[in-house]
Amino acid sequence: MTGKRVTAILYGSDRNLWGGGPLKIRVSDLFAAGGPKLLSEGTTDASTVELRLQLPFDAGQLYGLTFSAPRHRPAWQLLRRLDFIRTPEQVEGDDLILRLMLVPDSPGTADLPNGLGRLEQIASPFAAPGTGIDAAAFQPLDVAAKMAFLNIEAKLRETIIDGAPLMSFVRAVRHVAVDRVFLLFDSGLKARMPRAIDFAGAPGHAAPKSLSDLPDHPDSWKHTRFAEGNIQLSFSKDAVAFPAGGPSSLVHSADVDIDLGRGLAHAKEWLENNVFRPGHKTSQALVYAQLYGQGILPQYTLDPAPATTLRAAPRLRSMRPSEKRPSARRLSPKRGRARRRSSAR
């Protein structure tokens, strides 16, 4: 079953449908001999596009799909056979619906400072009094760190292990960096990781030199549900007592970040040339776009480039229909004289 129908719905960074002009479409075979091979390309002006593609998956193929526009990071997706598998039947289907987002090269972040208040409204552990981050700690953070904090919070909220969201195991926030958050997890979470079917072992992380109070985090697992944009949890070797929970409450320190997909060795060249761009660090705006494509909504929005989404585009002013005035009835001379005589009596 090689014929596939891929329906892509394109959005701008404010979560409104794309309306910013032509998009260049490229489909590549990332595992082709000699490196990624361009299979097809074209252009579209539409925000919803249906593609009919020949995508054989008989030899572990991986395909790259991008929608590009000037002054924007491409909207992109890695296509695997797994993406077309229908559960619980485990049958390969022939259609896929994608929600993809194009973010500007330098997106505006006017709404970002409001994110912490929204976490407080939903009672997120990331903003819990005493164990989370308050406004005094959040507002001085770099823009990238604020975005990482809110992106990771959303990802933990929506990632499930043994029927429970990862967020339910968070006990405290220790530090926030430009691409990761250091947390304390209930010690029961680490014990579940080796048997979790949606997680696989990954290399851990050494303690950051700039944060002397943190240990190494050698025991690590990465979520595998998506081809990109997966959360990675790296735990400390030993558990310690949680001060706010009493001596019987144990926690592990954890280094938590979201992987853009660079670990796919065969796809690295394509990702560098089409998405990441050489010399650029991990973009939290790209992480934001990936989360949106997964149906995960961080508690903030990005500003779109002018006139690139339907919300930003000028709208026609609605016109009220003119009110009909009652028209005066014309009377014949004979009927008019009769009415005047009747009113004079």
C-alpha cells in the first residue's frame, strides 16, 4: 500500500490559519542511497492542502515534508510507517491529517509574560506556591528560558505513563535554563520508566557546571511516540528526602528537555538544511510549533508576521442592511375626498 493521502492544515504562529501567500512544498526520501533525495516539489496558496504521494515503507523508509515561506521557519513533518498505523487494529492506513505551524524567523513574544498567570489559573505544579516558580523568578528569565519553561510544562501535562500524566509526579521546580528545566520528581516515576512501552533508554546528562547544587543525571529515557518533539527525562542516580513532604517522601532530581529530532542520524543532513539551519541553537519557537502539531497547547501564543494569518489579515467591515421606511400609501382622489369627509364628521 504505497499510495498515501496526506492532508496538511497550515497555521501561523498565533494559531490561526495561514494567509501569508505562496508556500513551497518539498517531499524528500531521507534514507535514500547517498543522502536525502528530493522526490517532489510544488507551491500552494491554500491553508489546507491534500497531497497524493507514493510512499513505500517496505525498507524502513523515512520521508521529510516541508512547507516553506519567506522569513519563516518551515512547517515540517517526518513521515514514518508508524504514522499510518491505525490502533487498536494495528492496520496500515492510507491517509494522514497533519496540523503544521510556520513561525517567523524572529517571532514576537508579546503574550509570553502572561504565561505564568495562566499556569496559576490551572493550578500547575510549575507555578505552585513554595515549590514552583513565582513572578519574581519568572519575569527576569531570558525569553528562550520562559518559552522552554512553558513548553516543557505543556508537554509534561499531556504525556501519559501508566495512565497518569507526567505532571502528576512533579514535586518542585529547581532551575530553569534556556532549553531545559530541572525538577524534582516523585521517586515512583523513575521505577516506572524501564517498563514504559512509550519510552526508550537514552544517554544521560552530567551536572551543569553553572549549577553547583545539581547532581549528575545519568539514568535517562526518551519518549518515542513522535518522530520529533519528544520529551527526555534524565534522573539522578539516588533518591533523596523531599523537604516539603517529610522524611518518608523521596524524590529524584531530573533534567528535562524536549528533543527536536536531531538524534535521527540519517535525517540529520535534511534537518540541518531544511529546518534547523547550520549554526543555530535549538529554537524554542520550533519546539512550540512541534507541540502544536501534536495537539499540545502551551500557555502562551507567538505573534505572527504581519498579514500572514487570517486573524492578521484585513477584514471587510460588515454593513448593516438599510432599514426599510414605511412607504406612504397613495390614495386615489375619490377615496381621498371620502376619507376627508369621514374625518370631518
